[in-house]
Amino acid sequence: MIDLLWSIFDISLVLLVLFLAWATCSTQDMMRAVTLFIALGLILAIIWARLKAPDLALAEAVIGAGISGALLLSAIKDYPSTTTEMPSRRSSLVEWIINGMTLGLVIIMSWAVWHGLYMSDGVRLSEQVMSHLPVSGVSNPVTAVLLNFRAYDTLLELAVVLTAVLTVLNLNHKRADVSAASALLLGMTRWLVPLLVVTSGYLLWVGAHAPGGAFQAGAMLAAAMILLQLSNPSSLQGFNLSVLRSLLVIGIFVFVLVGIWMMSLNQDFLAFNPAWAGSLILIIEFAATLSIATALTLAYLGGRPMGWESANPADSATKPNGKPS
Amino acid sequence: MISQQLLFSLAGIGLFGIGLRATLLHQMLLARLLALNVGGAGVCLIFIAVAYGGIEQMVDPVPHALVLTGIVVAVSATAMALALGRRLQELDDE
Amino acid sequence: MIEIIALLAIFCGLFFFLSGSIGLLRLPDIFSRLHALAKADNVGLALVTLGIIMLEPDLFNDIKLVIIWLLVMAASAISSHLVARHALRENRDND
Amino acid sequence: MTDTSSTSIVTVALLVALNLLMLSLLIGLVRAWIGPKIEDRYSAILLLGTGGVAILFILAILLPLAALYDVALVLALLAIVGTVALTRSEKSDD
């Protein structure tokens, strides 16, 4: 009886997510597509929770529903027409080829997964992770994997995020600000943004022993900044741009610094010795949170804030912003 | 237990197929980006479905870490693609 | 005994949830839908949270549950206001 | 936590509740799909947020996974950011 109810829930979740994906990909109107995409992000967060992946549910809730939705919605304003013409311009032959290849790929992948699940019993990494957990300095296995066993991977991922944001910054100026918001929105932001910042700190701290960590905390902080930018844009002018620049790179800087420090104690580049591993990971996570939050906020803004080019922001105020948006 | 793994991984494959097809078919950058994100979510779903051990067993944390990294990289890649698109749009207007 | 009361609370909450969703589908215009949504969901969530608190032994989680419920109430109040305002502005523009 | 969820009555009842919540989400999604105007789709997103929080609560009891309360907390907070972004993104800014 219990298994039956569980499978009803699973099947309805799967059908729901497939329907949303098909709807998002096939609508003509972009506003409708983005709205459905946000709904898809929420349902995906529930699926991660169902598959016992709370870290991912957190990340999907913050990033899927929060940041990528806001990002896409602010990008819609760049395009004059928000309706797209589906494959009408592509010849039906090309369309058939695409459909055929996708179907073939899906069939091959299904066979591969079926073979992998039933036929072979590959080695599971979870035993190794669990056996090394006490050494890692944290008790949350995902954080242990992310920041201790696979520290290189996370370091390079911070580099990837930085590269993406640098491209965004080099390409164009910040989007035009929205006009000041209604009193209610301002009032709400006044109590909500501090709450988001406190939650972000909570997620950062809890990452050591429960789901949470640098990425979710950083994305949460970025969501707070986006909310601030959405409700009263003038408040973001106050950021000192040189501070913003250093915040962007502080994550990678601290990571490499700790690595070199470990090497000075004649250990490998990122091999934390068990005694300090917990506190080292916390330092790295704190720096990573700051740089991820700054990176995602600048990515949302869509380009260089005012006065980014000039070295000191003092004389930037006089130089008008190049783009009459 | 095995059927749940298979069910969710087939859902992941379905998402990936829908996303891939729409990425290739759409003309407009924004639509293709949405489809690409849907495809990426499908891949993540396959990862986690295989890592799922059932209600009682421990879950394999390694795919979780990989997918977490994947989600963050996906959002920064989307931001970059949107910035490129915006630049293209401005060049067309001029 | 506690569990029976908890389950009772949860199912009452579900009744409100379902009525809110059905209201969302059947009501004629956006404002009545938002009204149904905000009211039904909050009462529904309040009862579900009450049931879950009874089932949840850990006190710290209970406090967290109450905080979450208050947040959702504030969130849906503000969001439905924003959506209604936007709908009003949209109607005024095109008619 | 585990003793309560082991009694099958509570588990079965919670599972039935879970499926009913899923039903209300499906109804909300119908509105999101056919909703003539943008605001109707926003309201479906709101329903999804609240329904999602309720589902996460019940899953937290059923799976015994206490971390899902944090996820529900985050979902509740982010529902506002999504709606603000939706309502402020229209061309006619208020």
C-alpha cells in the first residue's frame, strides 16, 4: 500500500516535470516560457527533495526559482519582440533530422541507464566517502566531497563563474534602472533583505554538518541584492566599485592562498591536514560565498555598473554613463 | 526501489531529449537558452536518479556535489549567453 | 492520540488547499482568483504546519516551522498585492 | 522521528496527503498553462510556492529528512523574489 502511494506520487511528479519541460520549450511567447521555466525550477526542487538530495533542493530553490528567473526576465526587455517563431523557417527536412537524432539519442541513453542499473553493479563511491568523512573536518558528506576531496573541482568552478562574469562585464553597460517602486515594495524590502542576508549566513554556517554551504549561501546573498536592485535601484549605487572588484576575486584568492599555505607545510597543494580541515573549509566557504554573491549580482545587472572603467570611482560621477539607455 | 531509480532517470532522459530538440529547433536565443537549461536539468536528474538508493539506504554524495557545481555553472553560463545576446541585439539596432 | 489529531489537522488543511486551487481554476477574473489563492493557501498551510508540528518531536524544528509559516503568509500577502496591482495597471492600459 | 513514521497509519495518511497536495499543484499548473493573461500565470507560481512548502513539510516527516525544513524556508523567501521580478519586468514599470 505504501509503495503504491509512493509510486503514484513519483509518477505524478515525473509527468508534471515532463509536461512543464515540454510546455517551456514549445511556447511562442517568451514571457509565458520564462514563467513556466520558474515553475519547472520549483518542481525540480521538490524532485531533488524527493530523491533525498536536500543540498540540491536548496540550490535549485535559490537559483532555479530565484536568480535564473529574474535573470531571464530582465533579459526579455533587451529584445523588441517577445514572440519567437518555432521551426517554421527551418525546412521540414532539417526538422525531421533533428527529431530523428534526438529520438535515437534518447533510446540509446535509456538502454545505457537500464543496462547500468540492472546489469552491472559498478563500485559505489559512497563507501569511500563515508570512510574518509571523519578525516575531512566536516560531517556533511556533500560539503566534504566539494571542499575537501574534490577541492580542485570547486576552485576551478569558482574560476568558471568568474570568467563568465568577466565576459558579462566586458560586453556592455548595466541595464537601465527600473523606476522607483511603490511604497509597499520598499517597505517589504526593508525587512526582507536583512532576513535574506541572515538566512544566507545561516546556510553558510550550517553547511558543515547539514545541507547548505558556500554556493547556496552565495546565491541567497545574490538574491537579496537582486531584490534590492528591483525595488530601489538607487541603493546599489552606494557600493564602492574597488571593493566590488576585490570581492569578485576573493574566493579564488583565499582558496589558492590556503593551498599554498598547505604546500608550505610540505603537504600537497590542497590537502588539508585533519586538525585544521574544519576551520580551513569554513574560511574558504566564507570567501567563496562573497565572490559568488558578487558574481551573480553583477551577472544579473547585465554589465558594468556606472563608473566601472575609471580607476577611482571619485571622478566617475562626473563622466556621464556612455549608453543613453 | 530499482523502479524508482529507473523512473526518475527515464524522466531525466526525457527532459534531456525535449531540451536538446528545442535547442536545435528554436531560432530565438532566449528560447534556445531556456531549452538548454531544461536539457541541463535533465542530465542532473539522471545523475541523481542513479545515485538514489531507496528510502532507507544512504545516498551517494559524489553525484550530489557534481550536480551542485553543475547548477551554479549553468546559471553563470546563462548569464554570459544573455549578455552576448544583448550585445548582438544592440549591434543589430545600430 | 496525538497523531490522530495531527492527521486531522493536516487533512483539514488539505481541504483548504484543494478549494484554493479549484477556486484558481473556476473563478472568473484574476482578482477573485488571487483572493481565493491567498486566503485558502494560508489557512491550508497553517493547518498543515500545525499537524506537522505535532508529528515533529524536535522543538528547534517546530520553531523553524512557525517562522516558515509566518514568512509564507507575508510572502503571499505581498505577492498577491503586487500581482493584483500589476493586473489593474494592465487592464487600465488597454481598455 | 523514526518511531512515528514507522507506524503505517501515519505513513499511509501522510502519503495520501502528499498525493492530494500534488493534485492541487496539478490544478494550479492547468491555470498556468491556459491562463489567458500573464497575471494568471503568476498566481499559479504563487500556488506552486505555497504547495511546494507544504509538500516539503510532509516529505521531511516521511523520508525523515530534517534538512527539508531549510529548503521550505528558502522556497518561501524566494517566492517573493520571483514574483517581484515577474511584476517588475513588464515594459510598463509602475
